[in-house]
Amino acid sequence: MKMLTAHDLKTGAVVYWSGDGRWTPRIADAALLEDAAAAEALKAAEAAETVIVHPYLVPMDQPAAPIARERVRELIRARGPSTHPEFARP
């Protein structure tokens, strides 16, 4: 299983592919994709870099948690900077 993530081109916000043709800022709404579907979604995202930038796939464990070292990076991306609590996303 994989999750597709990127940054919104206009705002710079972290976004996740929801699987229904849109990007969402909520990691809980991210689609979990099988390998073949994930590869297709990544290709489509790379072609749509007028909406998002730097799309990439995150390997996921069951139940829907990033694997090992990706876990920390994706938690920081989802929650906001770790430098001060005031900077966290709501």
C-alpha cells in the first residue's frame, strides 16, 4: 500500500491524493493505493504540476501508517513545524 503526497503550488501546504480526483490537506482523507494504482496516480500527478509540486509515494503499513523512517517525516509534514507549538497546524 502507498499514499501519494505533494505540496500545493499556490500555498505550499502539504496535500494528499484523496483518490476521487482531488487533493486534500487532511492525511486522514488520503487514499491508500496498491502498487499499480499508485504508480499510475504518481504519473498523473507529475503531469499535473500546475496544481501541485514534488509529488511522491509514501510506503504504508497496515493499518494506514507510514513505514519506519517515513513515519517521522510524514508526521512533521502533516502536523507542521516541530520548532514551536505555536507553528503547528490546527
